[in-house]
Amino acid sequence: MAKSISTPPQLPPAKTWQRKPNQRPDAILDSALHCFKTNGFAGTKIEDIAIGAGLSKGALYLYFKSKQAILKAVVERAVLPLATQIEHLAKIDDAAQVIPTLKLIIELVGQQIQNPKIAAIPLLIIAEAGNFPDIAKYYRQAVLDRIISSFCRLLDKGIQAGLFRKTLNPEYAVRTLMGGIFLQLVWLHVFEKDDPDPLNISGLFEHHLDLFLKGISAP
């Protein structure tokens, strides 16, 4: 009897394009940010993020264990480098560099908040804080507390050097400074989103810092 020839198993068609493994985390985070901005954190499903990244749900879990872990990674990629850079700039020993460093930091922040990928993060945290307080707590500890401490360090050095008023409360002053920045962040990406003639952010922040420094300078 003739020996039967077994038919080899049919393989799925080869993909014409495949994302490299080292590119997948960024693709996941890009997709997550888009989904979070469009549907909110609660309204986004892991499947949505996976589809946007060109992965299966199972493949996505090889990189991140949960949606919360993805959001933390989005924050770490977009905003933590800014917090780290501000911390580094604030570690100065020369009191003569206090005001130039403040100007440099404010200029840097002004540039960064114009980046939609960066600006989307604090807006997302604010929107979701009521339903997900742990996320807000994480953002405060990982980003805001570090930035506030860096500004306070500079103001303390300025007080010690006689540049700023001795009665100045650095933490109160920093919150006043950051309040104007947060307002412009919201204004730029919410209220002024489609304005054909938006304000010049660099000029606005320079003016904001000038008023702030005049208010805290030693008499």
C-alpha cells in the first residue's frame, strides 16, 4: 500500500511589517496617551491600547501588568525627565546664579508645556484625580513635590544671600509662581486650543517671573 504523505500544517501568512521589540514600549505608551486623551483613563480598555500599538492584548501584558502601570510609564516618559532636569539645575552653590537659574527653569517649563504629549499628562491627572486618587498621589510625589522642593531650594538660597525678603515663605511663594504656570497650561490646551492668535508663551512666562521676582525681592 502506498505510503500517505502528510500535509504540512498551514502557517499564518508572514507579516509584511513587524515592530522591533525595543520599539514596542514606546508604541504602547503612544497608543495609551492617545486613548487616555480621547476616552479618559476609566473609559480606556487595555484592548484599545493594544490595538493602537499593533499588538495583541496578551503581548501587551508582557510589557505592562496593568492600565495603572501604563499610566505611570506614560508619566515617567513624558514628565519625569523635566522634574529631574529642574532638580539638577536647582543644585547650585553660587547665590549669584539663583535668579538666572529661576529664569532658565521657567523658560524650560514654558517650552515643555507647549508640547501636547507633555501637557496632556497633568491635564489627565487633574481630570481623573477624583476617581483615581492613587494616581494623583503618585503624580504629586513623583513630579510636583520634586519640582516644588527644587524651587524652594533656590528661594532659600536667595533669602540667605539677601536677594529675597527674609520674611518670605518659600513654599507659599513657589505655589504662587506655579499657580500662574498651571493656569496657562490649562488655558493653552483647553480654552485657547483653537485660538488663531494665541499668546506668546515665552513672553508671558518672562513677564510672570518678572512680577514674581519684584514681589519677593529684598527691599
